[in-house]
Amino acid sequence: MRLSSRVAKINPSETLAISAKTNALRAQGRDVIGFAAGEPDFDTPVNIKNAAIKAIEAGFTKYTPVGGTDELKDAIIAKLKRDNDLEYKRSQIVVSCGAKHTLYNLAQVLFDPGDEVIIPAPYWVSYPDIVVLAEGRPVIINTNEKDGFKMTPEQLRTAITDRTRAVIINSPSNPTGAAYSPQELQAIAKVLIDKDILIISDDIYEKIFYAKFPFMNMATCEPKLKDRIIVVNGVSKTYAMTGWRIGYAAGPEEIVAAINKIQSQNTSNPTSISQKAAVEAISGEQGVVDKMVSEFQKRRDFIVDALNQIPGVKCFSPEGAFYVFPNVSGIYGRSYKGKKITSSPELIDYLLDEANVAAVPGAAFGSDSHIRLSYATSLKNIEEGIKRIKDAISKLVS
């Protein structure tokens, strides 16, 4: 059977594939500790679930406007003013089926064949493929640990060409947890201020933040760029609502109208019930978020320290999100039963086979020297998982 050429140009999501493999192994009776899934292990807060139940009982189960209800748009507008000091109108807000859907729609309405999109690496696995599906060209900027996994103004300046259409900034980042300080964002803004380039600010981990400096996005840092910035966010990570599928964008009216147009042909509206739940999540009691973040920070401190005690492993301490991205290149070249490990996929396979630990190869994020572990699991699982990793690595011989 002949498939479209665009399908051959992209890869399936590595994180979702490994999570599916982990679940399949568990169904077979394997005691696998999973560090692959990018979702909080906490349950969706009760007040949010109750809002959904109330919506069902009230019969709020029909189509809504394509780009979301006015009620949810108003909640998002209030959130952006409250948390980010940003002002938008309803016509500048569009709600989609998760932040990934929002980003996909953005690419479809913004990029033409040959348009270049600057993406700092390590990057979230879907950014390059979303650009490719829109026939754009991802331009990868390789960051490093000494710069805190953050793109420098000099790197950005060098990457810009007359074909550059947009730059994606994800802060805090998946997979590294790196977050840009206000000063770092202002330095990047100086490079972009006189360029006709759009900025996509992926703020999905905004609330899962541990840095000593305050969270800011580019629109807050540099208001002069606001008419070229699309802020992307959602409820999945902050409120443990990954399965509810609500994301949103705030930006120029022309772009939002275009997203509404394309969404009218691919999904219609986001789920009505999930929209009611999202209103409660964004507008309701926020104390539960602080409790989750406090627990994530405890896990971060433990896992970073534990990984740095394993010979051959170096781990950067993330400033946000719930991932660590340890450098494991010091292990490469070692062998087990005659099989040499020379890459992150090979190390991941070894850990799964020999230690019953599932993680994601750094190659999927643009850095083969690393692997990604999510600490969105219990401290008990983290302790046991790191012990297994340490034991498995100790079996490798030079």
C-alpha cells in the first residue's frame, strides 16, 4: 500500500513508544520501573473532576465553538493577566486538544515549504517533526551543559537567515529542565527585536519551577515583541490532566483566526467536558499545584544527587519540569557479555533488558550523549530505579 511521502519523513514519538513498551512488559509480568512517561503521577485534583462531573450531569456534552468556549477563553485571559501580566482579547485566544495539537496547528498555519524554524537542542521530540509535517526546515542549535542547556544570543544570531520564519523557546524545557532567566530572555530579545521572526513560547511547564529567579516568558520580558509572540500553554502538566487534552495559544488575531480555520477542519472543538474542567483548573484553588511542585522538587534533589554518584554519569540540576537529562557518555565503550554500548539507544535497551528500567534515549531529543528520566513517579520508585541503574552500570566492563 502506498502511503504519503510526509509519513516517511517523520518518526513516531519515542517517549510514547517507550511508555507503550513499558506497559506491555508490565502486562507480561515484568517488574519494570518506568522513567519514560512525561506526565505527573498525581491524580487530577478533586475540584477539577467534580467540575467535569457537573458538566456531564448538566448535559454539557454537545459541540462548542471551534476555538473553545467564551468561559474558558475568559479564564485563560484572566490567568495570563494574573500570572504573566499579559493582556489579550477573546479573539486572541484559541483552545485546542492539548498543547501538542496547538503547536501542530501553529506550524500548519505559519510555515511554508522551505521556511526555517530555529529549535534549540536538546529539544522536545515532536518539535522537528511538527515543522517537517508543515514542510518547513528545522534548524537545530546545539546547546551544552556549561551554558545550562540554553541557547545563547550569539548562537541565535548565527543561525538566522533570510529564510528564518520562527524560533521556538521552551522554558522550562523538556528534556533538560533548563529555564531562561529574565536577563537571558532579554538578551535573546535584543537579537530578535529588529528581525521579522515569530517567537513560539512553549510555557507548558511554567508552574513546575524551582529556579531562584521568577518565571517569565518572552512576551512579558519584552513587550515590544508581543505582536510577534505566540504563547502556548495548557492544563496537562500543571494540573495532572494529561488525558483531558486541553491546550491553548494566545497571540496575534490573524494567527488565532487561522488556527480556528484549520481546526474547524481537523478536530472541530476541544472536548466540551474537558473545557469545563479546565475552567475550574485555571480559575479554582491553586494550592494543590504548590504541593505537587514541592514534591517534584524533593524528587529532583534526590535523583540528581543519586545519579551524580554513579561513575561515568554527570547530571545537570534542572530548574523546572520533572525530567533529568544525565550525561552518560562516560559509560560508552563499556561492554556486557561481549556487547559494547556506544549510544543512548543501546544503553536504554541494556537498562530495560538487564535492570527492568525504562528511560528515553537522548538521541530522540537531539543529544546522543544523554538519556532522559522522568521523576514524575514516587520517591520509592525513584530510589529502586536508580539502584537498578547503578547495579547495571557496575556490571559493564571497559
